[in-house]
Amino acid sequence: MKMPNLQKIRRILSRKEQLNILIIIFLYILFTISEVISISVIIPIIGLFIKPSMITSSETLRTLYLWSRVADPLSFLMLLVIVAIFIFTAKSIYGIIILYVQQKYISTLNIRLSTHILHEYMLRPYEFHLLNNSSVLFKNVNVEVSQFTSGYLSNIILIVTEAIVLLGLLSFVIYLYPIVATITILCIGLVVIGLNAILNRKMARCASDRSFYSELYYRKAMESLQSVKEIKVFGVYDFFLKQYSKAFGIYMRSVIKSNIIAIIPRYFLETLLFFCILLVILISAYNKANLHEIVSMMAIFVIVSIRLMPSVYKINQSVTLAHYSSNSLEIVYDIIVETETTNKKTLIPITTINDDESHIRFDNISFSYSAGQQNIVNNCNVTIIPNAITAFVGKTGTGKSTIIDIAMGLLLPQQGSLYYGNMEITEATVDIYRTKIGYVPQTIILIDDTIAANIAFGLPQTCWEESKLNLAVEIAQLKTFIEELSEGLMTVVGERGVRISGGQRQRIGIARAFYRDPEIMVFDEATSAIDVSTEERIYKAVKKLNKTVILVTHRPVTLNFADVIYVLDNGSISKQERYVDREPLLKHDYVLGA
């Protein structure tokens, strides 16, 4: 592994995660010792099998024989066989435990990195999400992180640990059996196939869990990224992060189980082969057979076939897989270290602002989405008065949605300033400013949950307030619709609200915005799918609340509710209309959606 890659891994991992890797390596060192001990116990058994007189010629064997108090040398041999069986069984169980520890470490790291990157994306400026494909972001959150942890880092750890085991056993084998150590033996696969048939049920269950929860965490991640506007405005990052982390955690537990099941045949085969070899020893001893050739064959199977060749195979395979997955290291490193957003902001508390001071003011604001392009908003000067409805109209492409995004603090001006009262909206103040805003977009993003969960967006059920839910439902004119549903507010709306109409989705979006009782309401074509009579009832309810309302619309009838109308042309305010002046304005084509 190249030193630059090692440095990148160290920067990606926390100190605790780096320490856990060292602990895993130490456990494998102990496992190597257990491998040597398990092989060493065969030596006296083979010696007694070939030459029973060793029980008197060897000081160690004679002492053990006398200490055991068995009746005869054959009984002593059987005792050694029982001890060997216990040691090999314990070693195999220890190997499975180490595998679990390693897989648990990889899965925990996977969850941590994946959740961290999702968090980073959700905290990125809204402009970042406008310029990047959400499917690519999801691939980085899920596929690339899994490729790094399971495909790259896991194989690097496997190379190191298997190399330790391999070098330890080679040193021991070369010392004892220099000739046998150079011989290649055949691999036995029938036992593994038979065992796999037994484990098929458990593996099928794991496969089912993986399929279900992979779809679940994919959906939670996509909902988080697709709802990034609402999440930013309402500040409900934790709610979506916890839902994603929980689903992904269950998915990774199923991966652990499947990996454990997949590796059990190897340990079972090792144990079974040693059982068979020891059984041959006992049978041969009772039959007093000539065992010279049998001993040589057993030495080959014990020393080489069972342990050395699998280690060589794993190392070769891991080198290939680590090389294949090396690009994922670069991607994860770039996201977490080089391009990680700085989220530590000095928050400036908002002092109490009187109604006549809580205006929103655009001071000579200009904005473009990329350098070199024409400004979408150009030298805009607007004052949005409090407790009134202010409408923005204009032809498509004149900058209405961009002005709305700037008004909500989703986009910060590149030139000029945005003020709320006397406070300038900057990176230090924008998060607190957003807590005062309710937002209703034209396309409402609904999560696959109940109507109540969609209204109380981003809040766990234990925090729902019935009085707020009922008030929001009243304002959004949803009461009659909900009363007709057998499950009421607990009716599930389906993915992206496919089980209800567009107008009902928009009204749920309106209820969502009012649930938090914001000071400022932003309607971006929020009633375009709602019939005129229902829209009228909604705006009458809104007016009674004395909220500061900003709306964008192409429907002339909607402008009847506005107190002030700004006409946009090429990103600038070309005209301002008061209520008494609006009759000529309603006849223009840019109001009708041209």
C-alpha cells in the first residue's frame, strides 16, 4: 500500500477507529499463536502413533503420562486426541469471533462514514444541490462508502492479518517439515457444498433482509436529498439522519450475518478434517497398521492444505480487490477531508423585532448560478413589508424563484445584502433566520408516511401537538378531506404522495408550513393545483393570521389577495403595484403564465 493512501486512510478514520484496526491485528496475532498451538498438539500424537515407546523416552510425555493417571499408553493417546479436538474446536470458534469483530468494525465504520457524508451533503449550500445530480450524491453516500470500507479497507486489513498468520505458520512448518512445506495439495470442496445446503435457509433470510432494507435506506437517503429545501428551512436534519442511520444499520446487520454464514464452511471444514485425521490415527492404532505413508499424508493435509493455501489465496484475492476499489478511497477522501464544508458557525441571536421593523429588504442584490453567466437577479431593491401579502409576477425565467430562494436564505447574495429588520442575513445568521420561515413549493415533497407525519415534517411522533395539527388542517382546508378518510390523519399517502391528488398534496404542504407557526410564509405557486374557491378560503384564513406572506403566481385570481405586487423583468423590478393599481396589471401576459 502506497504511503499517500495510508495517510488518506488515517485522515478519514478517527483515532478510535485507527486503534480498533490495531486491536484487530493484535487479535490475529493471538490467532496465529493458536494456529501454531493447534498444529503443535498433533506432533506428540503422531509421535506416539508411530513409536509408542516415546512415552518413556520423552521426559515431557512421561511426565504427562504419569500426571494423567490413565491405565495404559493407548488410553493416554486417546486423552491427547480429546485434548487436540478441544483445542481445534476452540481455535475455530475464536476464528469466527475475530471475523465477527472485524465485520462489526467495517459495518460500524460504513454506517458512520455514510451518515457523515449524507449529513455533509444536507448542510451544503442549496446552490450545491442545484448544480449536482442527486443520483451521483446517493452513489457517493452508499456505493462508494461501501466500496471503500468493504472493498478497500477490509481487504487491506485482510492482507495484513493473513500475512501475519501465513508468516507465523510458514516459520513453524519450515522448522518442523521443510520438505512438506513445499508441497501443494488438493482442495476438498464436497464438505463445503454439503454444509452450504444446510445453511441455505439462513442465507436466504439474510438475502431477503438485505433486499428489503437496502430499498428502505435508499428511499430514506433519496427523501433526505430530495427534501433538502424543506429540511434546510425547517432545520430538521437530525430527524432524517436518524431514520436513514437506523435503516442502514439494520441492513448492515444482515450483511454481517451473511458474511459469517459464508465463512463458516471454511472453519467447519478445517475442524472436520482434523476430526477425520485423528479418527484415522485411532483406527490405525487399534488395527496396528503400517502407517508410514499415512503419517506423511496427514502431515501434508494438516500443515499445508488446511491453513497455508487458504491464506495465500486470500492475500492474492485481497490485493486484487483492494486495487479494484482504490478509486473509492479517493472519492471518500475528497468528500470528507478536502471538500468538507465548514459547519461551525458563530450564530448571532436575533433580538426582539417590532412588527413595524420586521421587514425583509433586498439591498442592491445580484446573483448568478455560476461565474461568467448573466445574472438571474440584477441589482434588485425590494422591501417586503411585515404582516402583508407581497406577490412577485413576471414571465418565466425572470428570476422569481431565485428571489424566493434568496428571501428564504437558501441562496446568499453574491452582491448586495439581504436584511431582516436591521439584521443582515449572512452565513452566521441564516440558520436562525430560517426558523422564522414557512415554505410551500409548487411541487410538494411528501414522505411515504401518514398525513400527520407529513404535516409535522421532521418531528418524531412523540413531539406532535394535536392542537397545532388541527389548526394547520383548518388553515389548509383539509378538514373535510381528512374526515372522509377511515384512518384520518394517520392515513399513509404513499411514496411522494401518489395516493392523493395534486391539490391535496399542496394543501398538506400548506398545513406543514403553518404547523410551526412561522412569522414569514413563502408561497411559490403553492395553490396552482387547488381550485379557486378552496384557494380563496385558504388566503382568507392566512390574512386573519397577520403573517408576512411572499408569493409567486401566474394565476390572476391569486393576485386579488396581494397587498403589494412586484413585476420582474430580466431579474430586476420593473414595476410595483399597490392594491388599487392592480386592475391593469391583471391583463398582462406574464401574469397568465406566458
